[in-house]
Amino acid sequence: MPANKQKKKIPTPIELVSHSSGSDNETVNEKSYEALLSAIKRLTNEVGELRSDIKTLRDDQMKSNDIIPVVSSLEQRTDVLESNLTSIKSVVSDQAIEIANLSQRNDELEQYGRNYNLVFYGIKESETDDAAAIQHILNKIDVKICDIDIAHRLGKKKTGPRPVIVRFISRNKRNSTIRKKNILSDVQNRGDKVYVAENLTPRRAILLKSLVDMKKQRKINSAYSYNGTVMAKLTANSHPTAINCLEDINRLTNTNRM
């Protein structure tokens, strides 16, 4: 019977938040957010169990006066748990907003640093003098050694040529270089096409890939990045739209259905 169940200590919202966030009041992050979601799930399960116990007792039609105090105690515990659950959901909602804002600011800062970079694809690797092979291609778009802060291959060696990331001394030179990307599209590097792209953060790269896939499916007209911002056009005549999140993509496509 429910009356014999061992009573559980009911955690307060403060106890749950403190346990999830850490005793040192560290900055809110995704780890603490997941811990709070786990606390909410635990409380929700307890409320469900108590409600089930109460229903069972009521179905017994209150045959014994001894059951009345048990039912009253269970109802009080349920009310406390539901109150705590409401408080925790409010805390989680606030923290979800804070996490999203922190993630957005971090992405903006990371992209700001990446805006000095360009990534070149299709430059064949040389076992003897790879630097010369890279410089040979860059010379075709008037990029000299003095324009470059650092340049190197990305990733481990594989079948095809690895991309080359180039960090420029100035953003002006970087911007003037990417404006010449059409020249590179005509360059044949031992049979392979050479092309250049902006160095986007992982978050923005995922957004751009989603848009490129949509373009292939003819759901949108074009997708590209400009100064680190992902852009898309729904039709050939529509204005470019900045895409900062998946919700922006949904809004763009929903516009087409209206």
C-alpha cells in the first residue's frame, strides 16, 4: 500500500539549482542546464507517483479512517513538489535564455577573429615544397608573402588535397582577395578546380551547409557568406536575408508558403 512507502525528502528549488550549478557559483553553462532538466524530470516522476498513490487510495473508497491522514499527507507533498517543479521550470527557462545569449556572443567573438582568414580548396599538396605550391596559386590573385601572417594545411593527410587556411595581415587584403574568387574558379591546379571560402565558425558553417542543401533542392535561390555572416535569398529578385539560427531558416521558408 502507498502508506508503507518511504517518504522522500522534497528538494527545494534552491537546493536543486545549487546542486546543478555547483557550489562555487560558476558561470551558467550547458552542463548545468542539462542537470536542471534532469532535476525537473525527477520531480515530474515523483509527482506522477504521488498522484497515482492518491488515486489508488480514493478508489478504495476510503474504507478506513486511518487512510485519511495518509491521503492528506500525500496531497500536501504533491502540492509542495508541484510548487518546486514550477519554480525549477522558471529557473531553467531563464538559464536557457542566458545560455543562448552567451553562445551567441561567443560565436560573434570567434567569427570576428576568423574574419582575417580565408580557406583555399583544391591546391594540390607537394611532398617536396608545399609552401611553394601554395604560393604559386596565391600569386595568381596577387597575394604576396608580405600579405600573409600564417598559412598552413588543415587536418590530417588523406586522399585528396587538404584545405589551406591563410591568415592575412589586414582585413582589407583579405577582403580584396575574396573578391577575386572568380579568378580562382578558372585556375586549374593539375586538373583540380581551386576555390576560396570564408573561415566560418562551426555554428555558421552548419547553417550555410543547410542552406546549400536547400538550394540544391531548389527551395531557395542562393546561399553564401559575406564578412562572416551567412546570407540567403529566397528568389532571384528577393533581398538577401541574414541567417543567424535555424529559426531564421524556418522563417525564410515559411515566407515562401504565405
